[in-house]
Amino acid sequence: MTSAPPARRSSPPAGTGPVIAVDAMGGDHAPHEIVRGAVRAVRAHGLRLVLVGRTAELASLLAEEDAAGEIPVVHADDTLAMHEGALASWRRPRSSVAVACKLIRQGDAAALVSAGSTGGVVATSTVRLRTQPGVLRPALAVLFPTRPTPTVLVDAGANADAKPEMLVQFAHLGVAYAQTAYGIAQPRVGLLTIGSEPGKGNKLARRTAELLTAAADAPPGLDFRGNIEGHDLLGGLVDVVVTDGFTGNVALKSVEGAVRFALDEVRSALSSSPMARAGALLQRRPLRALRERVDSETYGGAVLLGLNGTVVIAHGASGARGIEQACLLAHELVAGRIVERVRRRVGATNRTPSWLRLAPNED
Amino acid sequence: MTSAPPARRSSPPAGTGPVIAVDAMGGDHAPHEIVRGAVRAVRAHGLRLVLVGRTAELASLLAEEDAAGEIPVVHADDTLAMHEGALASWRRPRSSVAVACKLIRQGDAAALVSAGSTGGVVATSTVRLRTQPGVLRPALAVLFPTRPTPTVLVDAGANADAKPEMLVQFAHLGVAYAQTAYGIAQPRVGLLTIGSEPGKGNKLARRTAELLTAAADAPPGLDFRGNIEGHDLLGGLVDVVVTDGFTGNVALKSVEGAVRFALDEVRSALSSSPMARAGALLQRRPLRALRERVDSETYGGAVLLGLNGTVVIAHGASGARGIEQACLLAHELVAGRIVERVRRRVGATNRTPSWLRLAPNED
């Protein structure tokens, strides 16, 4: 595995830096948009990539982009279909995702980027990369477009049924992510529940709040700020929001759907009368900038944390720009040594005596 | 209990129709805005109301509105504070909410409207009105502003830890609500989960999907359309969305927060340059209409279903308009005999043999 200096938001010179394996066959617009995105990532940012998929097809797409030979291609016969879920990993050992994982295991790549189905990529990479020592379950982290830095939500759907101890680990995974990607020294952690007062929520949330309170004082430390509610997800109150994968996935999709609904309603309100339409002409630019800021493609995608390798899952509908952003995110996480950071944080919690780590909050 | 013809969206002549007990002391703007809203409801719609709270204070507020003697007042010494939760009902038997429930039990009112704390109103009215025969748990129903008719989400927070059998009942409660308030003969029901294919979700959602599938063919019937996701909440795919109170509350607040976030972002985008500001002047009217349409005050509030009496919980921040809408909603639900409708639906499910009602879907 090649390593790079841990500078954030910097592009390494071509030919150095970690290698990112890009699943060229996953996504609604694969392989064409994936190849275009990869070419942009290489040319604009000097990233080192490998495309994984059907060699002949990829070679001809690279040639179409005037990029023949610019990005190495590793052959994979098989492809996970977009509708394939968790069982896919056992059925498809020669899929492009499985081959990309093999490159990581062999040390020939440090990260995987895929726009394939989330269920399939999570299952395949969990089986093939394995969880890091001490990690109970890998968790999916996504970003909300808060300011000045995005808010990390973890778990966004990898674990539909989770235990309180897992949620405490998700907090550590999310903290490692916020530190690595945004340089936040001590990310603030909130627990997603219903009601801001302590003791609110379902059994899972109530027990998790106790464990997170205890974890705040145990190594490696956690800046736990208590409960947050659905209202607060876009409020920037905390840097990391912890929840189980079921609630997190519902919350994420509810937010995405509601923002889209509101912007669509604005669009139709703004074209509801000749006067409003005249006004809208004057506003094209700021409204476009807004759509871009809240657009999921801007953020590079979800990250599966806790595995022996960095896995970025771009949105299934990603175009070239989404893939380019996902490659940049993967590069930053590898350059910031996220796997090592998770290993240290989780290792520290596991060295804590269990009577201290699991003691409920008696305040 | 006075009864009214079951006409929807119609106002009865003054002096007839069911009586609605309005908690004058609950809410951020109580009692002033509550009294103003009640006066509007009486004058504009001819509703029959009783104000419950501190008599002297309410009489002087009514006089301020030139409405002295227009609305009867029933005295209650005590008030639930906005931060008081579920335990409040045991501690405060003389609160305005408890006294209003007493009016319902005595047959002097058919419904309660309160803008007090949701936890306090749910707990007090559950203890004092009791659940209807056969109902496992009362559930909170809220509306999303879909077109042509709103979508009912149930449970929005009354039951943080629920069982699959409860969720099936929530479906029946939601169906009764959609039938009563919107005249939808056969409301379409969806289960909120993660992933649209059958078998997706956590254990609770997977088992509930089996039971809902079985319930579709058992009396009283249910038009179960399968899984829906967070994205779909504002898409109008179904009329009733079923979920547990924890997930439902997170989803509701996530949607509310995201819509507010998006509209705030639009507002700041539209004032980001002189040109955009000039455009915004031309659009004040449609944007105001949009804010109004997605505003929670327009919908009258949450409804607690499954009790021996109709309970409408207006938003804590309700002004006079929110209270007026909540009174109208309570009137419609009583006029449409929602309690009777729930009794018939739940009674029908309880007559179904258990081997049929609980049989998992074997397709």
C-alpha cells in the first residue's frame, strides 16, 4: 500500500499517493460516467486510480475520452446488478466489487469507490475486507450539508438491528471520519432520538445515551453533547450524529426527500405567475448554486467505516462529477489514515476496563 | 355527548353540533392566542366550544376580544407546564387538560383541543379517557402536505417501543382517520422502512410487513401497498404511513427540519445579490403561499387516535390560526364519528381468528 502525506484537500503529484480501485461497472450510468469521472479525477487532481471491470469495454471508453492507457484497468468478468442486495457477495466472487476488494487485500490499492447498490457493496466489502480488529460492525457514514463543515450521520443503513454497544462504536467511527475529512480536533457527538432531555427515546436510544455518557470520560474520550432530534440534523449542533442503521436510513431519506420536495415546490411557486417568472429569471444563478450545495453528488457519497480498507459508496445515480468527488473523498480518507485512526480509537476503548466502559450514568 | 350530521368541511349552525373542550392554558402563547383562536372558530365556523382554564383570566381575555359570554368557561386551577412530560397526568389531576378530559367522560364534550406539551397531553388523556375496547395503544397521527389530500403518518411519537401487532392497529387507526377527515373510501397503506422490496428493514418492520399482508385479506380489510421509504413521505404514494413512534417522530421532525432548512436557504439565496433581491420582490406572494401550505399550523395538529374521545394536539407554538384549525379538525373528526369508526374497525380485526390474522405471508 502506498502512503501519502496526511495533508487534507491537497492533490498529490501524478504517480504518487495511494491507489484507489474504482468499480467501473456499478451505478445507473456505468460504465460510461464512471470512466469519465475517473479521467477527471486523474487529470484535475492527479489521483492514482485503477479501473475494475470488463477490460475491452473500459479500454474503448478510455479511448473515447482520449485517455487510452492513462488509467490502468484490472479485469473483472462479473457485475453486481443494481437490485442485488446483501447475498450478492456470496454469489459473485468475480464481480468488479469483489475484484477491487482483492486489490486492497493484496496491498495493490488502499480504497474502493463504487456507485453500485449499497446493499451489495456493503455485503461484498464486509465479507472480503473483514472488519478491523475490535470493531463489532462496519457502519455507513453520510454527510449533511451543514456549515461551516458537514455533519456526519452514522449508521445510515448498514445495521438495521443494532445494539447499544455498536452505537457507541459508531460514535468513534464517526469521530475518526470527522477528524480525518474535516480536521475537527474534537468532534461534537449527538445521539439521534425523540426529545432533547436525557431519558427520552426508545430502549435502544436510552441505553446508548448512558453508554455514550460513560464513554465521554473513558479513553479515547468522546465529546458527547446529548440527545438531538430530527429537527436538528441540518442545524449544525454537532459534528457526528449517532443512530442505528434503520433510523439513520429513514432520517437520511426523509431529509433528502423533503429538501427535494421543498425546492420543487419553490420552483413551481416561482413559475406560477408572469410576475414571479420574471423574478425567477433574475435568480437563476443563486438558486442553481443552492441546488448544487445541497446536492448529494457534491459530497462524494457514503463511507463504510470499520473495514480493513477505505470504501466509498457513491450515489447510484452518480454522473462523472459524483465519481470524481467520491475519488477525492477516498483519497483524503486514505491520506488522513482513517483506518489507522479507527484502529487506535477502537483499540483504546477495548483497553478500558469493562466495569468503567459499561457503567451506566448515575447522575 | 351531542352529535352532528357527518357532513365534512361544513360548519354547523351556532348552538348545535358537538362540543369541543379547548385547553386554554396549554401552549407557548397561552392563554391569549388560544382564546383568540377559539373566538375565531366560534365566529367564523359556528363551532361549539368550552374554554378550560383559570376563569377570571379567561373572562378578561374574552372581554378584550369583545366576546364576553360568547364561549362558556370551565374552571381549572392547574396547568401542565410545557416541559412536563408523561408523569404529569398523575401529578396534576386538576390541570386544564385533565378537567377537559373529565368533560368528555361526563358526556359534556366530545373532543379536546390542546397546544400543551405532547408528552403531557398524551399521558393525561390516555389515563383519563382510556383506550377504546380492543385497542392495544393509542397512537399519534400527523399529516404531511401531499396533494390532492394529505398523507397520515401514524405513530408519530406516542409509542417509542412498539410491537408488530400494535403497528397493524396503527394502520387501522390511520385508515379511520383518512376516511373521516378526507373521505377517502379505501386509503392506501404503506409501511415505513428501508428499501422498497419485501423483506427489507429491521425485525420490527419485517414482521409488521407480514402481518399487514395478512391483514389485507382479513376483515375489515386493508389496502396494503407494501414498503415505502423516507424519500416517499412527501410523494403521495399512499394515504397512510405506518411506523413505530420512535421512527415516526424522527421522520416527522427530519422532514419538518429539512423543509425549513431548504426554505431558509432559498430565502438567503434570493437575497444574495441586488439582482436576486429585485427578482424576489416579484415573488413575495407565491413564496408566502408556499410557506403557508407547508406550515404545520395549516393542518390543525396531531391527533391521538384510539381513545374514548377525540384528542387534537396543536403545535406548541400555535397562534390563533393554529387553534382555529385544530378546532375545525376536532369538529370534523367528531362529526365523522371517528371513535365509532375505530371501534368498528378494531372490533372486526378482533373477531378474525388468530391463526388467520397472525399468519405470515408465505409468498
